[in-house]
Amino acid sequence: MPAPRPSQPRSTSVSALAALLGVPAPASEALVTGVTLDSRAVLPGDLYAALPGARAHGADFAAAAVESGATAVVTDAEGAARIAAEGLETVVLVVEQPRSVLGGVAATVFGTQDLPVRMVGITGTNGKTTTAYLVHSALTALGRRPGLIGTVETRIGDQRVGSVRTTPEAPDLHALLAVMAERGLDTCVMEVSSHALAQHRVDGVVYDVALFTNLSQDHLDFHDDMDDYFAAKASLFTSERSRRGLVCTDDEWGRRLVERSGVPVTTIGTATDADWRIEVDPDDPAAFRLCAEGVDLHLRSSLPGDFNVTNTAMAAAALVLLGEDVGAVGEAVLTDPHVPGRMESVAAPQEVAAPRTVVDYAHTPDAIHAALRALRPTTSGRLVCVTGAGGDRDRDKRHAMGAAAAGVADVVVVTDDNPRSEDPAAIRAAILEGVEEQRASGRDVVVLEVGDRREAIREALRAVWSDGSAATVAVVGKGHETGQEVSGVVHHFDDREEVAEALRLLAAGEERA
């Protein structure tokens, strides 16, 4: 579904855009009212960005874009040559790296250079989505009109639009921000991925507060190494992209970020020298104090796990840094957010004492370990983890994912995630190596390999059905996702639906171990 556009589009001449880009002014005085890099999403009056790609060049689709009403094309020299070879008559603006100018161009066309909307950007490996929902729900409780852009969905007031990626491409992002301003929203809370930072998707946006949650191994199929991954995240904390930062210093990467940040930074964490100190109640791990100069809040995380205590604390601190009243924030942040696919419980039929079942998006070693560790204290029976790994992504983390699962769970069911173009059995084998490493070190863990994810979920529940409500089954990896990609085809698959159906069948006596 194309990103929403403002109902009252602005007009910018192609000559003005040429001046912005520093290229020769065209003879045409055509007007541009929108920007897109997807030829299928072109609307009359658009500037079509024909970008070079891994498999094709966007210029190959320029004719279709012009036919749909594009008034001009911005591309590189190769794209211009392809357009000329086709004999296509249209205005072509040629720049060396068209992707790198899209943010500024989109901000000009959509009029988002000086938004009346406060911007909150959240980056980090884990916790972005949960923290974003916590901030959004608290702002709603405070009577504000917030928007949300993230992995699960985009919210523009009451309108909800499914997300294709964590952070939209620059033209879509600026269109969304223009719509939020047009509809009177006062704050936008959004997740900012490392891909987005590296690929200029958030160019032209300056965040009032930028948050850094943590960093652990992920996306090394895209980034050269952890230092490159960190550098992408750190680029959010420069004057071009933010005004101030809120950085969790509970890991080494957060402490490094404080040293290299190009904007004023407020630190938060469990260390006594943090600007905002998190003091967890030893008798109740969900309860904590958040202390800073002139601030002493007694809060409680509505989601399990010490990482969600940190997420809640960061949400509260971010709201205060935005200028919200401290006392009001203390109440508002206690609002229980529904975070799709993040430690999300799936209810069993009421008439049975079924294992507690949780669906979570954990798909890195650290996230899996943290999720299972959060569930362990409230699990008196066996703890089961159903896990897999995505194909065509960071292969080096698969072994560690298996080790993380087997390091905490009593039963590990290794299954398929989104195999994509890879051999699912090879992915499972890499995860199983990590599981076996834990078993070799003395961990007493039961291991099952069930490639079919639906059957894996059912097998996990069968394995501990006799434990009743004492057991916990954690299905991790896909979280909110509603599809499973196998050999280039996306099949409908929702872990929450599959868990609910498996519980229903077992409760009805139609499935038994």
C-alpha cells in the first residue's frame, strides 16, 4: 500500500529543485508535487527517483513513471544514458548519488523542513519497537496527538498503515510527516534502523530527542562488522540529525557513543554515574525508581524482563526531555501499551490449565537470552523455546542464537523462520551447533528439530502439556510478522494465530503427546 500523501500538496518548480541539487536548470517550468522512488506508486506531478539497484536500474522503469504522470526524473549518469537511449522525453536531473539527495528533495517538495511536530527517533539493536510504543501510549495518555512510525505499523492519529520496513524510504517518510502535520498531530515517535541511517532514509529530518537503547550482533550481512554497524547508529547523534541524545550506558557501545556524540547527551542506566539512574526493587524486578536531578519517579514495567524496565525508563526520560511535566509522565508511562509481537501472551481456552505461551520478536542472541531469562523466574515448570533464523541474513549469529536458547530453556525446538532462498535444513543445522555446544558443556536440555513451523509450535506445546500452567513456551523470532517467506514466496503465517489454534486443539483433546 502506498504511503499516505498530504491532501493539499505543495508545488515546487523543477528549476527550483535543480538549484537545490546544484545542477543546470532545465528549460521546462514543470511543477513537482510529490516524490517517489517506486515507479508503481507514481502520482501525477511526481518527481521519480530512478536509483541504481542490485538487480536493475530504476531508469528502466522511467517510461512507466512518466506514463503515470511523473513530471521529472532524478537519476545518475547511467540512468540518464538509459533514459536517453529509450528516447523518453522528460526532464532529467542528473546527480552523482541520487539516493543521497532524496531526503533534502523530499523535505522541500513536501514542506517538512520546519515541522510543527516534535520528533523522537529511537535506534538500537533491541527495544526500539517497545520503547516507541511506550512513548506513544504515554503521549496519548498525556492528551497529546502522537504519530508512530516503526517495524509493525505506522499510526497517523486513528489511521493505521502496515509497515514494509522499520524506517520508510525518504520520500515516504517526508510524505508521512507532512500528513501528520496536516492532521494536527504534535509528536512523531519513530524507529530509526541502521539501514535507514546508512541509506539516507532519514535525511532532512532533525530529531528533538534521539534515543540509543543498546547494540548487539545483528545485520552483519549488511554492515562490514560491529564497528561499521555502530558507526551507522552513531550517525543519528550528529547535529545534522538530532538536537540532543538519550543514551543507555549499560553496554560498552552506549558508553562509546557518549564519547563520540556530536550533540548534548543525557545518560541513563543502572550505573550510579548515569544522569538518570535506574534502581530496580530487589524484591520486585518489575518495580523500579528512576532518579535524576530533581526527579524521583517510582515506576513499574508492564512487560516482563529487566530490558523492559530499561525500555520503560527510557520512555519516561525521553518524555521529560521533550518538556512534559515530570509528575504527569510518572502516571502516563504506567499506561499498559499493547506492543504486537513483543512478549505478547496468547490466551488459552479458560477451561484448561495450559502452559503460558508468549510470542516475541527476539531474533538476535542477546534478545533470545534476555527474553528467556525474563520468563524463567515466573516459570515453575519447564521453559520451552521455539526458534529459527532468517535466510539470506547474518549467518554468523545463528550458532550464537542456538547457544542462547539452550543456555536458558529446558526444551529447544529448532524450526524454520523465513528461509527465503536458503536451504532451511542448513539454517537449522547452524542453530543446532550452538545448542549442542551448550549440551556439551553440561546443560541438560531437550532438543527437537521440526522444520515445519506450525508443527514445531504444536510439538512444543505437546512436550509440556502435562506441566499445565507451570510451563512456559516462548515462540521467538517472528513476533508481529504475518508472513513466512520460502523460496521467494510469502505464505500467510502468524505465530500468534498458530499458537492460539494449537492451544484450542490441545484443550479440545484433538492433539495429544
